[in-house]
Amino acid sequence: MSTNRPLRLPGRRLVLTKNKILESQKHTNSNMAAARWLSVSYNTYRKWAIFYGVFEQHLNQEGFGVKKGWSKPKIPMEEIFNGRKVRYTFKQFKTRLIDEGYLNEECSICNWNEERVTDGMICLTLDFIDGDSKNWAQDNIRFLCPNCYLSNNGFFHGSTKFCK
Ligand SMILES: [Zn+2]
């Protein structure tokens, strides 16, 4: 068993120590990877890394060593929000929204952000507030958990959709 991973105590909030964050940064070359290394959500990682003032230092310097594959060259998110058409899947769009800090990885209504036990994924779906899934304006998008999605849209995607 690895002793590097944070301990989860039922009913208590997860606390990441500065040492754990620094340790994770030593082993990885981006904040995303560091969060994954710690097996915590990016959200949680970012919160603590910023708290200790060690977030900026670990920003991946535009692709050195890390191949992102689908994202070259990157279109600024502002242009996408303003209606520039991109061939992103929702998953890719979602990843950028989280990765670049536009949305927290939590339900925008109830703040739910439980990670699925099996793989640490947070099952949230992208919701378009005006109902138009082609309107990617920043103020038209939010994350919803399955419960809030159901009560706001009246139907439910299957759980597999949420976790993509
Ligand atoms: Zn919710």
C-alpha cells in the first residue's frame, strides 16, 4: 500500500498537506497530473495548491513534455464562448473548462462533487441553461449532477453519460 496517498476518513473533509502537494509535483509535470497522482479531484488539488501558494509554479509550460493530442493549436476559450465553432466533444470541452479554471468540477446548484469510488471520476454533465446545446457562451454553461440535471431538465441521460 502506498503511503503517499492522502488518507480518507469517512465524514471528514480531505486535507492535503503542503508536503503532499509538493511531493505530487515532484512526480508529475502538470497540475492535472499531480491531482491524478494524489488521486484527488483537480478541484480539490487546485484549492489546496493555491492555498499553499504552489499552484502557479507547477503550471505545465505550454506542452513541454506533455502531449495533449487533440488540442493543437489551442483556440482561446474566449473565442469559443463567443461562438467560434470547434469540433470538440463535450468531454473535451468539459476538460478544458475544468483544466483552465472556467468551471469548478462540481454541481453548480448543489456543489456536489463526490468522486465515484471505482475510478475517482466526478459524474457531472454539461448543462446548457437555455436548452441550446450549440450555445457555448460562458454564461450558458454549467455542470450539473445527475439529481439536479433531472430536476431541471425533466429527463435523465444514463449514468454513463455523466461520467464521460
Ligand atoms: Zn446537484
